Amino acid sequence: MPSLRTPPLKSDGGRLFPQRAWQVLPPKGVEMAAPTASKAASLGCNNKPAFPELDFRSGARVEELNKLIQEFTKHDQREYDDQRALEIHTAKDFIFSMLGMVQKLDQKLPVANEYLLLSGGVREGVVDLDLDELNVYARGTDYDMDFTLLVPALKLHDRNQPVTLDMRHSALCHSWLSLRLFDEGTISKWKDCCTIVDHINGATNYFFSPTKVADWFYDSISIVLSEIQKKPQRGMPKVEKVEKNGTIISIILAVGSSRMLYDIVPVVSFKGWPAVAQSWLMENHFWDGKITEEEVISGFYLVPACSYKGKKDNEWRLSFARSEVQLKKCISSSLMQAYQACKAIIIKLLSRPKAISPYHLRSMMLWACDRLPANYLAQEDYAAHFLLGLIDDLQHCLVNKMCPNYFIPQCNMLEHLSEETVMLHARKLSSVRSDPAEHLRTAIEHVKAANRLTLELQRRGSTTSIPSPQSDGGDPNQPDDRLAKKLQQLVTENPGEVHLRLY
């Protein structure tokens, strides 16, 4: 007597689908012949679809969306030849030398410091900072490459236990910072950049002020750059712009044929992990088994940004930029391509009013990595599905006015937005979801136009040239060339972010 069994799920390229609800299986020891090709087709066993795969909502062909994402990626990714890599290295050296001179001005910055250099400016969402006070810079028009540099003004690196911050006066993900955590020498150096609170018992508490630190940092950088420009040296980058954008100092350098934007952010650096994020470590995550917990929780920052109702002069925001660099290593290239394309669309579309940052999209991507199976996210030809999913996720977050911080889920990053604002952006996203192909084409045209502007400026030779590694008649294979190639590898190995430390 044949037996009736419930069939398992079968897998086809990562997609799971059931067999027929019931299937007649032969008795043990009895073999059945495989169906002929014509019979297999009549039974629906032919896996070749009769129609191209379509997006249900927009009717767009998934294959076409994949091709558009690939085209966007091709134009958006930077090609680093030896000369361009050397220009990047020259600009980096200039910025680091400038910071060394800032340290010597009044000895405020740590002598042995550690910087985090991220590929992409603050406007690209590489750090959770508010974009409202930032001037608008456009790639192609104002710069060709952009970076964010986190510069510790203070370091607290001698603890091996969860760091407890004073969050009594702040919203979640934010904190005041009392200098009582530091020695008398540190308090003496920085008390002019603090707000002072006198207690009833007569004690004085100095709270490190993000706005005063940013003011001091901008003034110090301006003094140093003024001195540098009095005695220009051959091959030195030309400083085209220095601006204070809220608590961020933005510098645009012209180096050879390139213009580079550096968003420099004064931060407080901690080793260890904040107590408020301790429960996050107890959950299962997509990076489990791929990187170690020690790599993920090696440290965090306080960045100069306050909550919606916070006190601007006192409140800092927790940042896990160091951890995000590590997590990004575990994200598939197809999901990253979809994220970059989606980011290009929303930066233009949702720029006014500034309620949504690319950092919100980054958080949603990390949540999606936790939610979805790794083998699904690893599919190379699923970039279109990922793009549509990110748009859906962002729209869902807006409609529900809920976007949890990835590391501190109890912190809702959209809580302060008005109903009118979230619905306005949700409607804009609805138009994207109705015609994703057209919005991808627009994003491609924007990045192509930016590239044309860059090439035109390079042809006109409008920027200061720097000597090539061979300009002194040296061997072209000497260390300068190798250094350029090493930097090129560093930038391209981890697309979107470069992780550098200096001691």
C-alpha cells in the first residue's frame, strides 16, 4: 500500500517552495521511473518561468532593475589608479599633519591619538549625525571624493568593564559627560570647553560641551591652516574651503587632479561597551560566527549631536561607528549595491524637510541582515529584491514613525518627527515604489553628470598639481608607488569605508 507523506520544502537557488500538498510515494523497495520531459512539463516540473519575473507593485521587470543597479554601481564606484591613490594619501597626510600641529598649539588633544577614517562624508550617513545644520556640497560640483574623520578630543581607554554614562539628563542614545571621569590635568586643560554646574554641597562639576569643543576645534584648525598657507611647500594640497557646519569642520582640499572633502568630527573615544547597549549582545545577530564579539565591541564614541529636546551645549550622542566598520564586512555585495542605490535615491528625494538621514537606511539594512536568512541575502542576482525591500522597510518605518537604533533598539530615531512630516516622506517613497526603474535612471544620470564634471575639471587642470612619485628621477617601483597601491587596495577592499588607526 503506498504511503502518504507531507513533503518537505524544496530549495531552488535560495527560494523555498513546497511540493504538492500530498504526494503518493511507492512502497519500500519499489522504484518509479522518472517522468518524461513532456510529462514533466504537464506536471509543472519545468522550472523555467513562462514570463519574466515582475515586481508585483510596480510591474517593473526584476531583470531590468538588476541591470540598472549594476549600471549605477559601475558609475558610482571610484577607480583608483596609482596617481589617484597617491593623491588620497597626500591629502590624508596633510590632514594628519595639520592635526598634529593642532595638538601642539595648547596640548589639548591626546599626544598618542587614534583616528577613525571613513570613506564617505557625514552627508552620506556614515555616522549618526544631524544633517540640518550642514551646508550642501555636491559631488562633481564641490568635490570628487569625501571622507569622515573622527578625532578623539578625549580618550577613556583604561576600562575593561561596561562603561556607565550619565544619562539622567538625556534622551536614549545620548549622554552628558562629566570630566570627573578624568584626572586633574585633563580638567585643567579642557575646563574652558565645559559648562559648569555647581551642586548644593559646594562641589563644581564640569560637563564637556560639544558646541564649545567644536568652536575650539574650528578656531585651532583655522590658526594652523593660516600658518601652513604662509609657507606653502611644493606638492602641498591647496585648501579650497574650510567651514564649520554645526559641530563638524568641513575642509575641501585640491590635490593634483582631485578635490577631497574631509568632514572632521571631534569625538570622545571609549574602549569597551556602554552599559545601555549591553542587552544587544545577548541577542542572535547575522555576524555571529563570522567575526568575533571582541572585534564588534572594541569601543564606541560620543559624537557632538543632541536629541530633539536635548540641551545642545551639554548633550553628546552615542556612536558605534567602529563596530559598524566590522559589521559591514559581513554584508553581501548585492545588498550593499542595493543600499548604495537606495541611498542615492532618498538623498535627493527626501532632502526637504531633513527628517530622514541615510543613517536611518543603514540601520534598516542591519536589521534586515538580522531578520533574513544569510543564504538569501547572499544571492548575487537579488539586488533588485533588496532595493525594493529597503524602500518598503523605510516606508513602513515612516508610516509607523518607528526606526529603532540597531545597537540600542529601545531608542526610536524617528520619535520626534511630526505626523505631517512622516506622511509627506511616505508619500514620496510611494512614488518611488510605483516606478523604481525611473528613479534608478535618474540616480544614474546624477552620478554620470557628477563624473563628467570631475573629468572636465581634470582636463582643464584647474587644481594644483602634485609631483608624481617619479618626479625626482627615482625608480618608479620605489616605496611611493607601493604605498599608492597599498592605499588603493585599502580603499577598494572594503567598499564604502576605510578603517585607519594612528597611535
